[in-house]
Amino acid sequence: MSGGKKIGPASTAILFLNLSMAKYLLVLPYFMVSEVGNSAWLVILAKGIAAIGLFLVIAALYKPYVGLGLGQLTRRALTGPVGSVLNVIIAGLMLVRGGVLFRILTEALQTLETDTVTIEYVGLFVLLPVLICAMKGFNANVNASILILPFTVLSVALISLVLIPHYNIDNLMPVLGMGEGKIIEQAFFRLGGTFELIYLLTLSRSMADYGTFKKGGLIGVGAIGFFSFLFTLIYCLSIPYPVSKNFFFPLYQLTRMIKAGSFLQRMEPTVIFVWTGVIICALSTLVISAAELLKNSVDIRQGGGFVPILVMMIFFIGVLPRSELDTYGIYRITVNISHYFYIGVIFLVLICARLRKVERGLTYETA
């Protein structure tokens, strides 16, 4: 899954940005507002700054191992069997998060566009392009992300401009919302904004060199911090608290506020189309990453055979929750678990690799 042409910093940043946007622009503002009120934008800003600092530390520790990728490094740092089990656990958690995110999207599509059909029917049309993109491989997924990103950025920019008459600075008062304690807790210990970094490590074998990994990751982390901060600020400015904590799908609520002529009033399906593309790219990256980890766990050369099975698992995980409310609750739990688990795994593997001096004998160029 990691073969083919190596990608550069721009492609790395775009891939990471699309992966993170699926969460930040679809559900995270709802989670944040429900926890910290109208100071959600401050929490996102703090998360972005923390994510940049954490990535720089991880990148420094990971420098000798970029050519290995996390899957191989885990096996070498923790010995083969233990590393293989850990890779499977990481892939499993990725699938759970992916399955619940898939369910959230299908619920939104069913409610907003096709409420007369079942979740399963809508889901098949979401996962079919995921299957095709993941089967085509890593570089095809990068190309799809590059294609989708301009529409994503344009839609966010257009929404932010059109909604200017709805902005009310009073909606941000009091600035600290429920207090500085809540802000610190949510910014650094809950609803983590940094666990997508594990995907950069998992797919680093497909990056040209360490410089690409560091530069692309830094740009990607900074970009997602900026866009998620901007979107959350727009949401908090436009919709007063506590009304703002009642919308599961904040993006749709913002587009419904646009009443500026017949063209702009038809933005709702257009925006949903763009965000569907973002999530399809994110799920494809998730499937490719999980297949890479499983490939390394069983020590085979190609992981494409895992892709259909992984896509089916996402589907079955996604249809398990009984309701939309249950889905959001499960996603909140998995996001919080991931915050601790992924970051803990990264540092465990990197520290063990350094102690075992795994970098000795590696022949590829890391500079």
C-alpha cells in the first residue's frame, strides 16, 4: 500500500488536512460548544498551538524512522509479536472511529437529502468510492484529496463572507465561557486535536524524506488549526449559546442561515457534496493506514487484500448504533480514548525504538 511515487510536502499537508477536516468541520464544534459554551473557539485555538508543539517533538524523535513507517517500527521497537498485536489494536481503533464517522455522515445525508431511504442504502453509496479509492492505492487517494481541497476551502471562505451580517460579538460573551478550567481541560485533556498525527507516522514510507514529513506535517497541522478555529469562531459568532449546543450538524445550520438570493439559498446540497468528498477522502486514508498496519503485522509485501474487509468492517460498525444520538455519544467516547491511546502509543514506540537503537543498520536517507 505504500509503494509507488513518493509524495512531497504539499501533498502530505493536503492529505493530513482533508483527514482532519472530516472531524473538525462536521462534528467537533457541536462537541466543543456543548462542553465549554461560547468559548469553544478559544479551545480550538489552544489545541492548534499545542498540536504544533507536540508534532515538533514527535518529528524530532521520529527522524531516523521515516523510511520504516510506524507499522514496521512498532515491530522492531517492541519485538515482532508484541508489535504486531499493537498494530492490530491501532488499526481496530481506527476502524471504530471511521465506522462511527461514516454513520454520522449517512445520518446527515439521510436527514437532509434522502430521508425516505435506509441508512444502509445511503451508506453503500458512501463506501463504494472509499473502496475504489483505497484499492487504487495511496497516490490515488492523495490525488483525490488534492481535487477536493480547493472546493472545501472555497466553501468555508464563501460561508464566512456571506454570514457577516449574522455575526454578533455579544455571542462570544463572556469570553471565557464556563471558565478557564473548562477551557484547559477540553483543550489539552479531552476531544484531542492531535491524534491524527499517527496517520502521518503510519504513511511516512510514502513520503520523499524526513524533510517532507516534517514540513508537510507542520503545514498540515497549522492549516487544520487555522481552518477549524475559523469555522468554530464563525459558528459561535453566528449562533448564540445555548442554542448553538443543540445542532448535531453545525455546518448545515450555518448554510440554512444564508438567505441572499436563489443561488446562495441552494448552497446546502453543494456544501454537503463537498463535505461528503472530504469524508470519503478521510475514510480512504483511514482504510489505507489500517491496511498498512495489518500488512506489517503479518509481514507481507502488499496490503491491498485487506481493503475490502476493512471497508466492510466500517460499514458494519457504522450500522451498529441504534440512533443518531447514540452515534454521537459513541464518537465522543472514541475521540476521547484516541486522544490518550494514540499519543501514548507514539511515545511508547519512539522511546522503545531509541532505547533499542533501532536506527542502527538502517540504510535509507533520512535527511
